Amino acid sequence: MIRAPHPMLDGLNTPASRALLESLMTDPLLAPENLEWRERAREVADKYVRPVAWKYDRLQEYPWEVQEQLKAYGLYKVFVDKEYGGAGCSVLNLCLVVEELAKACGGIGVGFAVNALGSFPIMIGGTDEQKERFLPEVAAGNHLVAFGLSEKNAGSDAGGMACSAVKDGDQWVLNGHKKWNTNGAIAHVNTIFAVTDPESRSRRISAFVVQRPGSGEELGDIEGFRIAKVEDKMGIRAIPVVELEFDNLRLDSDRLIGGRPGVGFKHAMMTLDKARPGVAAQAVGCAQGALDLALVYATNRVQFGQPIASKQMVQQLLADGAQKVAAARQLVHAAARHVDAGTKEANKYAAMAKCFATDVAMEVTTDAVQIFGGYGFMRDYPVEKYMRDAKITQIYEGTNQVQRLVIARNLIKEASKLDHLSHYMPIPEDQR
Ligand code: CAA
């Protein structure tokens, strides 16, 4: 049986708590357009996501009722270019929307964000005809999109994939599998990466659009495309993560993204630069959502004759959490601005935001459970879900170990800008 959240959480609805939470959310650095997207997403989150978050977590089913609202509020437009029915792709606005959704449910947050991840390869590398054909339905919220890069033996080493596509006349024949495909079972459009030139080092991989007929709950099967496994997960349980299997799946040549083979890996990396701030925003949402609950609990829970919020050790957990979330949010916004402006530092900032915000999410959600004490450990209350939802953010869209590798590679490249400091080093003159 699904239990409603504890009445204790009614505390979230008092005017004082609302005003406090509101003040914590103020951001004078955002433009009116950004605030508008945030408000729109917050309304969806408060009215339609939070009330059903725990139900779908228990059921481990996709929340089609929420999908209808995401569509009705036009949220899918936020990451699609204006020419194709979107509002103009702004990664900053995307991050604001994802944070609000994830504050109510981390699973629904990523279930939304992954549509941007799956669409970016088409937006980055697709032909005008491909953009025309696929993006307007995505912007309208009619077609969901998934992203197929990882495989059983190719997670962090994405370039080591084995799934192959071989040209046969006017068609490509796809064989192999994709692992940990978020939304793969319910997506009308799957962006799939496959090896098209096994001999090449730098032009080995290409990306394809694999479309299934129908949409929403009415998705049809296609020959050669099978959902081999639906994963049973620790968190983000409202969203299906699946294994896809391709067995001689025939694709017309116009499904090759960009119309030329060999640029898939580069486009996958560029896609991840654009999408990682979104996962980082999901993490900020999880952290803020858990912190909000912990704050309300701490101000209501009485022990030793006083609310536990009056205890310095609890105050430290709240204060550290608030600092970490605020710092993570600002780094996410900085990364989104670098990506939107197309700066040289976008790759480094996207990795830093993803790594920092997701580590923060794990720390803050764990501390929120700690503040709830024994109640926090129980599935009767929502706070433990935030901790479970947060864990995957340190793993997907590139583990935090990969993010650190990307950051360090950037730093090492940038080290030449610091040559003037070599005079202060114990380096012989002729080796400088
Ligand atoms: N932009 C453009 N090009 C890039 C690039 C970028 N950000 N990063 C790399 N490239 C190019 C390089 O310039 C290089 O090009 P040349 O061959 O022409 O020189 C080529 O790509 C190969 O680059 P590397 O040598 O750096 O590649 P690598 O094999 O060492 O891998 C890696 C680098 C960073 C570890 C990469 O494999 C990686 O990001 N791995 C993690 C994969 C990942 O994030 N998976 C997530 C799956 S999606 C998911 O999880 C979603 C979900 O469920 C929600």
C-alpha cells in the first residue's frame, strides 16, 4: 500500500515556512526570462510532481499524468531552437527547469532532462531536414527522446563501444546493444551511437536516429529492436532505465545524423558538454529538496524540550548544506552560461558543475536523512528517496572520476598560460 507523506510535512505549507523557502530561492542574478521559466517549472513541480513522486517511486512506473503537464506547460520547448518550435535553446533555462522538477522528484527531473540529452546530437550535428523532421514534435512534448551511448563493456570508455552499423545498399544494419538507457523504453526517438568504421581511430563512431511508430503509451514495436531488460533501480525509480538490443535493425540512410559517418564520438562529447549542467541542476534540485524537508523537520521536531534546530550540531548540518547548495547552484549557472556562450571553458565548467553539484547532492541528502534520525531511514517519509535519487547523479553522464579527468586535462592544457610563474620554480633555465 502506498502511504501518504507524514502530516509533519504540512509544516511546509505554513506562511512562515513558505516565506523562508521563498527567500532561500531568490536569485537577483537571473533575468526575467530565466525567472519565468523557473516559476513555470515550479508550478508544475508543486502541483503535479511532488504529490505523486512517492507513488511512482514505489510503483516504478513512468508518470504519464506528469508528462501531460510537462507538455501542457510547454516545458519541452526550453531546450529546442526557435526555428524548430522551441523557445531557443538556453542551457541556463533548462537547468532552472530541471532543478525545480528535481526538487520535487529527482527521477522526474532526469526523465525530463534526458530528452535534451537525446535531442542535442540532432541539434548539434543533424541536417536541416533531420532537425525539421524530429525536433518540432520534441518541442511540443509529443515525442520523448533517449540517448544510447553506454554498453555493458563501454561505460566510462564510451569510445570502446561494440554496437555496429554496416552499410548495405541504401540502408544501415544495426547490431548490438545499449545499456543503462534512460527513458529508452518509452522514447519515440532514440539517438544511438554505433561503430561504422572499426579500423579508424578518430572516425570510428556515428550516430543514428532510431524511431519507433506511435507515441506516448501507444509506442509500437519495430523489427530488430527489443527492450532486453528493464532495470530495477535504487533511485530515480519513476523513470525506466533499460537495455536495448538491436538485431539486424535496418535504418534508411537518412537516419545517419548529419548524413556523413565518423563524427559521432565528437558529437557525443559535445552533447555531454551541453547536457552535463542539466544533470548538475538535477543534483542541486535533489539537494535543495532534501534540505528544505530537513529544515522544516528540524524546526518542528522537539527533543530535550526544544526544536532540534536550536542545537548547534544540527545547525552546522543545515548551515553547511545551505552553503554547499548555494555554491553548487552558482557553479551550475556559470557552467550553463559558458555552454550557452560557447566559450573555450565550457567543457571544463560543465565537468566541474557536474562533479561538484552531484557530490554536494550526495552529502546534503545524506545529512538530511541524518537530521530526520530514525524517521529518515524509513520509507514512510520522503527524505530517504532524495538520498537514493542523488546517488546516480555521481555516476551517469560520466562518473565523477571521468569529470575529474576532464577537468585535470583542461587544467594541464591551460598551464602554459602560467609560464610566467616558471621563474619561481626550481626548474633549470634551459628546461623552461
Ligand atoms: N568536444 C569536442 N570534441 C571532443 C570533446 C569535446 N568535449 N572531448 C573529446 N573530443 C574529441 C577529441 O578532440 C578527440 O578528437 P580527435 O580524435 O580528432 O583528436 C576525440 O574526441 C577523442 O577524445 P579523447 O581522446 O579525449 O577520448 P577518450 O577516449 O580519451 O575519452 C572521455 C574521453 C572524457 C573519458 C570520454 O570517453 C567520456 O566522456 N566518457 C564518459 C562517457 C559518458 O559520459 N557516458 C554517459 C552516458 S549518458 C548517460 O549516462 C545519460 C543518462 O543515463 C541520463
